Amino acid sequence: MDPMPLDAESPTHTQRVHDLMASKGLLRPRDLDAMGVPRVTLTRMTAAGLLERVGRGLYRLSDHPTTENESLLTVARRVPQAVFCLLTALQFHELTTQLPRQVWIAMPRGSHAPRLDYPPIRMVQFTGEAYSAGIEVVERDGVALRVYSVAKTVADCFKHRHKIGLDVALEALKEARAQRKATADDLWHCAKVCRVAQVMRPYLEAIE
């Protein structure tokens, strides 16, 4: 079935939204304000089958290919201060066989948990350097993803081993060294930042 036609006055707005979404991947209604495009354009395009709503106030092109980072893109757009951590960061860096059912994010202490329809979120609150250290910014589909580095992620796993399991932390450490994604110096530095140097020391020494 062909999509229902849009109003005659809106083809220009429709094209501009389409072009922006094609480059960004995901859009929120407020993104249209800077272009002078009325927000009702999103509603009309959705009704026409050109867009689909993937979360509260979040849209993408209906024919946009789904990527393995779709959940991360959604969170990054809605919660820009979030940093992907622990199991999600491990999966991003290909350091685990775990398939997390939630997206793990770090937020500054005192932050309120984000309210998202999708995807499910697991928030951990970090303070000071434990939050700010080791953040890498990686672009995917036009969206900036903030994720902890390999070394910081491994140290975080030892710090939060009671949440995710010591076996997961050990697997991450071994894979990080085997794949040469983190040096011993980087791991030791992050272990001190996360205050788990004494916990990690014997495991670091065992694999060197």
C-alpha cells in the first residue's frame, strides 16, 4: 500500500526532515525548531509511514537499517551526559560473551534515573574522577556515543564485581590483554582511579 500523501504545503519540510534524519539517524521534535520546521511534520510523516516512533519523542526513518548500536544511539540522544559502562561497554569493546538485557550507563552522583520507554536502562552513579576519567567519544550513525575506555571499563568491572560477577571482570581483563586493547600501565592507572588496585594486582601480575 502506498503511503498516504502529505499536505501540499509540506513537501519542503518533509524533505528537510528526511535529509536530516538520513544523516543523523534519530531526531527529536525540538531538533526541528532550529530549522523552522513545525513539529506537526513528524506526526504527518509518521502517519504516512515515512517515519516510525522508537521511543517517547524519538523518531527514525521507517526504512533506516537497524544497527547493533540502535539502543545506544537512542540513549545517547535522550541522555547526552550518560556514559556507557560495565556490561554495555564490554559488549561495545567486544570483551565479553555476555549479552546484557539492559543498557548500563554511568551518571554523576545525585542524578535522577532517565525515564525512557526504550531501551531498558541500568544506571550506576559515579563520583569525581571515577566518573570523568577514561571517557571516549565515538561517532556512530551521526550520534556521539560516550563510552569508557577499555582500561577504565575493566577497572569498573572489578569495582562493581558484586553487581556483574567476578568471572565477568576476569574475562574482560584477560580479553583486554589478549587482544592488546589496553596496556598494563593503563589498567593499573584506572585501577587506582577506581580504588581497586589491591584487588586487581594479583590478577594483573598473573597474566603479565
